[in-house]
Amino acid sequence: MRYVIGICIVTAFLIWDVGYNDGRYITATVMELKRLTAMVGA
């Protein structure tokens, strides 16, 4: 049950981010993950 709640929270956040912020937080997260993987050397 907690997995379902977690998936619902993530989905709601994604819909909110795309709807109200034009995906700003998603873009920032992807850029940060790319930077971290480049730092690690992957």
C-alpha cells in the first residue's frame, strides 16, 4: 500500500511541475543527475 501512495505522490508532483512550472524542477533534477554521473565518471 505504501508503494501505491508513493507512486501517487510522485505522479501528482510531476503533473504539478509540468502544469504550473513548465517542468522547471524536472529539468533541474535531470541536469543535476547528469552532472553527478559526469563527476563519478560513468
